[in-house]
Amino acid sequence: MIPPQFGTAGPHFDGLACVRKDDLWGFIDRTGQTVIPIEFDYADDFHCCLAKVGLDGLYGYIGRGGRIAIAACFLSAENFRDDVAYVVTNQTAGYINSAGEFIWRGEYIPRS
């Protein structure tokens, strides 16, 4: 059992759980050891081997080792599903693959 020490903790997916401590997010293993530093403004669970993270108001993705896989350059981003994720930039909305390449895109028109 992991002693209470986090403001928020998600379930373990593939052995890792996202946690929030002092308004920053990171990941722990099943023993409670921090395996990806608690340094993100936001973090979500891993899906298709990538986890959505927030940095300075933008979103990107990290791999299971904690390295940035897709730079935080999106205004909005969804979790990967079937190896694609829906993302929004200031001019484009569409789907990217796990390499961060758009496989479909359209013009993003913000709601007024």
C-alpha cells in the first residue's frame, strides 16, 4: 500500500499512475516510487504508450520513459486512441499519429 502523499492519484495503467503533488504532475510505479518526475502542469494516463502532458498552457505527449515524444505545442489535445489523437493548434484541428504528424487536418475556427 502506498501511503497518502498526493493531492490526486489516478489508477495504474501498465504499472504507472499519474499523480499530482503541489499542483504539479508526474508518474509513480506500483511501489510508490516516482518514475517520471513530478514536473508537469498536467498529466493524464498512458494510452497507446503515450501520455498527454501540459507545459506552460500547451499540451504534448511523453513516452513511458518520461521523454518528450511530441512537443507541447497544442492548445487542446485528446488521449491517443487506435494510434491517433485529436489536437488543436491556433490554426489547425485534426488527428496526429504517434510521431506527431498530422494525418488529417482542417482549419480551426474558435467559437465566439
